[in-house]
Amino acid sequence: MERLGHLISAYFREVLIVWGLLLVVLGYFAYQLPDRLEGNGFTRDGDFQRVETVLAQDFGQDPYTIIVLFENQENLRQTMVQHVERFRDIKGVGNVIGPVENPRAMRDDKGYVTVGVPTLDAKWATAVTRQLDGTGTIRLTGEPVVVDDLNTASKNDLIRAELIGIPAALIVLLLVFGTPVAAILPLIMGLVTFVFGAGILYFVAGQQELSIFVLNAVAMISLALGIDFSLLYVNRFREERQDGQGIRSAAIRSVETAGRSILFSGICVFVGLAGLLLIDVDVFRAVAIGTLVSVLGAVVSALTLLPALLIVFGKVLEKGRLFRQQAGRGEDRWRRLVRFVMKRPVTVTILSLLLLLPCLFPLRDLTLNIPQATALPESYPSRLAFESWEKTFGNDGTDAVLILSADASSEVGREKIEDVTIRLESDSEVRSVVSAATIAEQQQVPLEQLLAVSAGRDALKPFLSENDQARINVNLKGDPGDATSQDWVRKVQADGYLVGGPAAFNQEIYDAIESKLPLAVGVVVLATFIILLIAFRSILIPIKAILMNLLSLGATFGLLVVLFESGAVLPQETIGILTPVFIFSLVFGLSMDYEVFLVSRMEEYYDETGDNDHATEMGLAKTSKIITSAALIMIVVTGAFAFTGVSPIKQLGVGIALAIFIDATIVRMLLVPALMKLFGHWNWWWPGGGVVKRSASDTSPKHISSYSEEDERILSIFNSRN
């Protein structure tokens, strides 16, 4: 790292030029990124997708459907029929089904028409909207409309969150540094990180579908991590300047010390997010790619661009001070807190556990869902239309589709269709079944006779294909997203049937996450443990860090259940399945960021004095202000998304802010110093190296001469007491 610092110092102008050109190019593409994001990302290869392919190729089913809901119409049926003809005139649309083809599409003064479309492109919803005559209430919903609205809402939410988070972060930075230049530099680095990440993602989006949630996740992490790393670096630079170092020397020393912490912190965050790649669902991989690019940008810019900027602006860094800061006063307060904790390590540890452990109990009530129209703000017409349609027609929908290989022209094939239909109708979890057999039963003629006439074959086309494939539609008593429906799908699949439809979609997503999540968590924990081993050459410190992190994350998830699912604090809603997985991956790495920065400083003092208590006190005193400030910035930047309208993004913002708050207060202020005191020199034990025990009185003059005056005062007091 020292060599990198010298290189940046020697070629800082070239570094600034390269970064300037890079940001211009990436900024151009970052601006266009939102237009390349599409879909909700919940796609994967499985039975559901195979059924969708069969339905499209053999039964002519369209990939996507727009639902046009008619309400408050004087002549409902006539209006719907007229619109069916208009929709069929739209070039490129597929099947348009109205009240003639589907008599159940009218009920309780409401009716709906479905329009099949080939893609999720917003142009189809626009084309359908143009055909509406404006009489009564006509609203659009369905996946193409909902996805487009989610995209729009995500963009609006991003602007709203930035308008809240960036000014709040600037205020915190001004309070921390007291000067405009020092406060603005980390903010600039946060924006640089976002431009870097979004610009790179533009090219990734050209190779694979990226979820619309990626934009908000990238913005959240880019701003928080870019500001966070820069805050740590600028603080170390100012300390070096206060110790009498020149601008370039301070920049080099900051790369060597804070840069090392940033590098290991970035690796920890990178590893945490990389765990998402193991989950075989597109949305997780898309967000993983987006945030991994952001982490890379945050680390690279903090180690190259920021030192170059500080060399340029180092002389004016302390100018324009808005208020005076009393040197050492803040550190004295932190020392008093650390001493208080270390005098009562057992009591403080028990108290901390009593605060965190009860938060785990609500986890048993955790209910997860896959975001759909209800993830939109309540004011969006597509959500209102979906809720109205579901309330009136939801029980008539198809929750599952079975595909059978059965030649209906043969007796064996017809018996197979009839046997499966009878079996499904007798299932206690099934409300209704529609198949070729039920159509024949409604016509009161045998299936064989119905197939013998042209009108009968036309009636059976939606359920029998020319490729000897039979389709059976199943309407379940439970919601297609609940556990009972998922168990039903697994049971039918175990019997050898190919199952698709909404219930199978939900079942596949949940199973993909549940099957891979233990592996992802295990890989993240193991990799983080190895990284911290390398960073600190200690066995105990990585173990403590991981256990404390898991405890604080568990408490966070429990509090999210109380906040969202109970309805006691916020409007009641189930937690999106994205939320806990993303929070774990993001926060596990982010909290290690603070751990690395804090313990790295303790390690510096321990290497110099060999005294664990002194190293703990000085490490916390020197870093607590900046860690607390970094955590506060992280909280305001991510917490700003709590004021957004898209439910998963809101929950993600609240969850990350809550987790960081717990980590920066209970964990860093109480548990860390208490456990450091309890384990003493064993904190630094390393196989083959033993436990180093030296008193502060054994410290050599060359070490003491490198201390600040405040450090020497503490050492003299310590020596006098011993």
C-alpha cells in the first residue's frame, strides 16, 4: 500500500485526468441505464418456464397479458365487446379475450378484457390505452403495466431518496469536519461511485436482463459506501496533517493505513454480496452484479482518485471553518465510555445480550412474499386495478397448469386426461378444475364424441394440442403464494407431472432461495473469517466479529417483523423475499467495514505497546467518532429510502439503517470493548505465535516518539498506575 501511495503522489495529475475522462464516458451511459432495466427479475429455468414454453408453442398462449378492467359502465357488455375489436386492431398483439370468449369475465358490474402481448415493453400498454374511449372507469393492470409502473416508481423513489439523503449526509459531514471542502469531498466520492457503478451496469444490461430494483440498490450502496470509505480516509489524512506531515506525506501515509483498512473492508463487502450469485434467481444475481460493481468503484476511487484530490485540495481542506472543534475533547468522552465499559465487562455483555436476544423472538412470525402489484404505492392505478380485479375475479383465476403427454385421439390418452381430472377434483386443496374432460362433461357428451365434430374440436383447442399435449387448469383454494399451495405443487410434481402457473412460479422461487441460502451464508461467513484471519492474524477476533454480526442481523430481522408485519408501527404488509437476503449480504459486509477500521487501529496500538486494554481504549477513542459519523451517514443515506413508495425498496432501506444503527451502538460501543476486555491478550492469539504479553513500560523510545502528545499523556498515567 505504501508503494501505491508513492505512485499516486508522483502521478496525481495523470490520475485526475484518467478519472475525469472515465467519469465523462461512464456518466453518459449511466444516464441511459434506467431505460435498459426491465422486468422484476424473478425468472429462472425450471418447470414453470418449461410449461410457459409449451403453452406458447402448443397452445398459442401469449408470454404476457394486459388486463383491462371496466367499472361503472352503463352498457358494460357492449362497451367491452367494442373495445375487444379495437384491441384486436393493434398491430402485434396476440389473443384478445372478452365476454364472448370468457362469460366469467363479467361480475358485480365489473368486467375485464385480456390482451396478450409478446414482451414487457411499455409500448403495449400505451397502445392499449390509446384505444380506450374514456367512458366510465377503465384501468389497466397485468405484468407489463405493473413492471412499467415499478420502473417509474423506482426512478421517482431514487430522486426522492437523494433529495433527502444527500443533504442530510452533507450536514453530518459538516458537523464531523467543520469545513466545506472536507465535507464535500466524501460526498463527491459517493457520486463518483454511483456514476462508476451505473455506467458499467449499462453494458452489463446489454448482455442480460437486469431487474428494475438494481437502480435503487446500486444508488443506495454507492452513495453509502463511497461516502463511508472517503470519510475514513479524509479523517486519517487530517490526523496526519495535524501531526505535522506534509500534504504528500500525509496522502501516502493515509493510503498505507486507512487505504489498507478500506481494501480489506471492500473485500469483506464484496464477499458478502458475492454470496447472492449462488442463488439461482435472476433478481439476486442482477443486484449482486450491480452492487459488486459499486463496491469495486468505491474501493478503486478511494485508493486512487481521493488521494489525488487531497493532494490538490490539501491546502484548503481546513479553510472556511464554520465552527471550532476542541481538539481531544471528543476522544476524552470516548475514553471515558470505554473505561466505563471495560470496568464492567460482564455486566455490559449481559445487558447487550438482553437488548438483542428478545428481538429474535418475532422471527418465528416472519412471512415472506414475492413483490407484485402490491409493491407499488397505493396511489398507482395499476395497483388499484389489480386489487379490484383480484377481489372480484381472483377466485376464478388459474393458479396452476398441468401439462400431460396424452394423445386424445387414443383411448389410453383420453383415460389419462379423465383420470387426472377426477383426481384433481377430489383433492381437498383444489377449488375447481378445467380440462378437456370437464368441457366434455359440460357438453354432456363423451370426450371421444366431442372430438369427432368440428365445433367440439374448436372448443377443446385451449386444452388439447396437435402435438399430443393436454392442458389442465387448476384453481386452488389457497393463495398461489402461500405455503399450502407450494406444498401442493411439490406433491403433484413428485407424482411426475409438469406443473406451471402462479403457484409453481412461487414454489420454484422459494425453493431456489431456501436450497441455496445456507450455502450462500456459509460461503460468506467462511470467506469473511479467512479474510479477517489474514488481516489481523488472530483467531478470536474474526470469530467474535462474525457472531456479533449474526446476532445484530437476527435482531434486525425480528424488528422488521414488528415494524411491518405486526401493523403496530407502520401499515401492515408482509416482508418481500428480497429484503432479508439483501440485508444479510449488504450489512454483513458493511459492518465488517467498521470492524476492520476499528480493529486495525487497535492492532496498531497493540503492536506498539503490547497492552490489550490500552490498545482497546486508544483504538476506540481514535475511531469511534469517525465510525459513528460513518454509521450516521450510512443510516441517513439508506434510511432515506424509507420514505419511498416501492415496498421492497422501503423495507430494504429501513432494514439496512436499522442494522447499521444496532451495529454502531450496541455492538461497537458496548459489546466490542467488553469482549476485548474479557478475552485480554487472547484476542491476539495466533497458532505458532502464542500470546504476546508486554506492559506499556516495556515500550521502546522509538515507539513512544511516534505517539501524539495525548497518547504520551495516557501512557504516562498508565505507567504511574503500574
